[in-house]
Amino acid sequence: QVQLVESGGGLVQPGGSLRLSCTASGFTFRLAGLKWYRQAPGKQRELVAGIISVAGATTYGDFVKGRFTISRDNAKNTVYLQMNRLKPEDTAVYFCNAVFMGDSYWGQGTQVTVSS
């Protein structure tokens, strides 16, 4: 049974930082492509960042502009999203996604709220 469990969300002031974690089980983690998406109320889900299984190449949404970093620890079956210089418009539910052997899996999401 595949499981993706996100953690690390919360309330942070503008300009602050958070690190999201997503720990996976039920598939060969090191072979999976991993992504973080987010969805704000009334908006479509959008890609935040992705990291491939081989060589660890990364991609980011245009709005990230060097503020976020995605990384993975295959020994811990965990993907991270380090978010710095957070803005109120980063407020959303953040979801972890894994693609393995053509199947796509999602976590339950973790709320990030950026507010003073």
C-alpha cells in the first residue's frame, strides 16, 4: 500500500521559513519522480517544485524565484521542500506527489499559512 505523509506546515510570518517533509512507503522511492504542488482556496493546483529520480535534476514554478529548494533523501524515503522568504501569497495546502512506474500518488496535504 502506497502512502505519502506530509508534515512541517504551519503558520509563519511573511519573510519566514518552513521546511516541508514527505515520507513515502509502498514503492521503490529512489526510482520515483517527486513533486510538490500547492492549492490555494479558489485556485487550481499548481506545481511548486519537482526532482527526478536519476541525477536529481530539479524544476520550479516561476513564482518560486529562488526562494524554495526541493531535495530528496533516498535512504529515508523522504522528499523535502525548504521554503524561505515566504509571502502571504504562498498560503495554500501543499501536496506531495510521487510518480512510479506510470502511477501517480498523492499525500493528504499540509497547510501553510503566511500571515502577520
